Amino acid sequence: MKSRWIVVLWLLVTLLSQATELKRDGWNLIGVCQGMNRTDINMTGIDEIQSQDGQTIYTGAFAAYSNLETLEAGYAYWVKGTAGDSFESGHAKNRLTVSLRRTGWNLLGSCENISRADINMTNFSEMQNQDGQTRYTGAFEAYSNLDGLELGVGYWVKGEMGTAFVSKRGLTLPIGFDYQTINNKGEIIETTYNGYTIKLFTDYSESPNDQANHIGIVVHVNGNSLPIMQIQESYRGHELVIGIYDANGSLVAVSDTTVVDTINPVTVVTIAFDEQGGENPCVDPIDTYPNFITAKDNALNDVSKLFNGLVVTATTNSNVNTTSTGTNAIYGVIDGNSTNALLKLNSNYVDGSLFVVKVYKEGQLVGLSDEQVFDGDGTVDFGSVDSFNCENER
């Protein structure tokens, strides 16, 4: 299609949502792969959601009784509904690692399909699914009847608090984006950039039509506009994602999902990545306080909240097991933005208690505060934390 001018439309990108089917009536153990706060949880067809600690979120008239504020990527939750219904458990694009929050059994989620041979049992004594199928290590291997881990499914994992569990092993294309785009001759359309190969993928299988028109896709890589790639016009309205591959054929970067424009002759997709370091150019912060436990608020709920797309968790070396009538604020600045009264501590913490705020993105630790001492003045200032992750550094 020719035109005397080209209108470039920047489209809003959307995270691909992964739906996990409930396998039975009643309670199902679901692995969550995208962090969600309470207002973002799709409860359509779902009766109730419950965490390992018994925190619950309801729908409708029972919403006022909910005390489950967030679902965190890489962890698992009990979801109550009807067999065949779907729960939007989210999608993890990058590697996803989470930590065991207690010594003993923890509810963790798998965000990819993993065969039995690939399950890493290092530092874990046992793994069990909802049906009681078990994966052991060492001398107990012969007794294992758990064949693998399933995308979007939750599991019981037994180990020491702070031990890392890999919920997703590496960078992948979004689920279902299995088809490279073609032109009307059936030729796969891709291009190159500085030794990398740029490929266009959709979740839509198309057949060539030599009578069809073409539309243009412009990929912006690290601020550089690549030549227009012409694909068959029938892709209009369908989702598209860009994959970048190095000289060895390894996937090193994936764009957000974009809908091919239904009106204008060109759709622009933007992607940025570290051309030297590939997928993971940033060094992840090291958790120097792996034995700190999640702090509690006045109702003994975890002090863990969503903040600008990050999960902010207050951790401590102290324990409280009684509710309090008041709260103490723990506040600071994350990426230049004040948390204000986001985090509130149980007022029963004793003077001298230590607190560290940890910041996560998609289950990966991306920042932590300095250690702060509670001195009884009613507040804790955890200072300033910058989240170190590839999305921010590019």
C-alpha cells in the first residue's frame, strides 16, 4: 500500500495474560506468574482465593472481608472455583526466581513446563503437587512419581527459609506466539541489526494470499529505526511481538506485545536491550538478609505492597504474634518516589528490632534498603532504594 504520507501510531502495549484452567471443582493450587494487586485480580467465575497464611480475597458482598492485598509472581495460591473455568495467573517473560519464606513447606508456582529430569532439587528435600505426587532427591529418587512441573500450577516445596527457587529459567517468547509473520508470497519476514536477527512473531497462523496487500512494521532498536518490513495485511488487529537473536541463535531480548494497527499503513514496535550483555545486562542485588522474615501489620498480615509496578516488602529479624491497636509507619523513597504511608508495622515490635525493605520485580530481587533499627519513636525511615533491573537500566 502506497501513501504520500505515513502516520506512525504508538500503540499501548499489553502484558500477555496466561489463563490457567481449574482442574477440579473446589480448591485448585495455582502458580501466579505476574504480580497483581487486589483490584487487578480477575475474579470472574472464582469464589475465593487464599494464601498459604490463610489470607483470603472474596468477591461481591464479601469484598469487605478480604485481607489478601497482592498476589506475587512465583508463588502459589489456593483458588476456589469450578472445573473448566480459567484463572488469569499472568505471564512471566524473563527468568523468575523467588525465595522460600519459611523453613519447611512453601507454596511456590511454576511459570514454565519442566520435565522431571530438569527439576533442580538442589537445597530442597522434597516437592509435592496438590495430588500428593512427590519428587525426592538422592536415595529417594526411585520413589518419585512427580513427572514434571506445569505452567501456572502451584507446588509444595520443602527447604530452608531464604533458599532460591527458580520458577522460570530464562527469557522466552510469550506463550502461544509460535508463528513468524509472512508476506503474501509466504516468505518469512525478518531483518538484521548489528549482527543480531530481528524476528516478528504472532499468535496467529496465516496462509499466504498473493492477491493480498501489505502493511509495514517498523522496529525501533535502541533508538535506531530499522527499514520497514512488509507483512501481509491480514495481520491487522492481531498481536505481534519482536524477538532478537544473537549469532548463536539464542534469544536475547523480547519486546512487549503490540497490536498491529487496523487503520494506518505502519505499526511501530520499540525494543531496547544491552547489546553487550544481552538479556541480563544488570547485576541483580544480593540478598544479604536471607534469614529476615516478612514483617507483620496490626492484623498480622504481611507488610508487602505493590508500588509503581514493584512489590515492596518490609522484613525483620523480630517476630510478633499478637495483633495491635495501632501501627508504626515504615517509609522511604524508591526510585525517587516517596512511599508515604504505604507500609505500616505492627506496633508491638520491640525497640532494637531490625528492619530491611526488599524490592521485587516479577519475583526477582531488584533492590534492598540498609538495615534500620526500630528505636521506639513510632516510625522507621528505611532511606532511599534504587531498583536495579534491566528495564530501568536500558
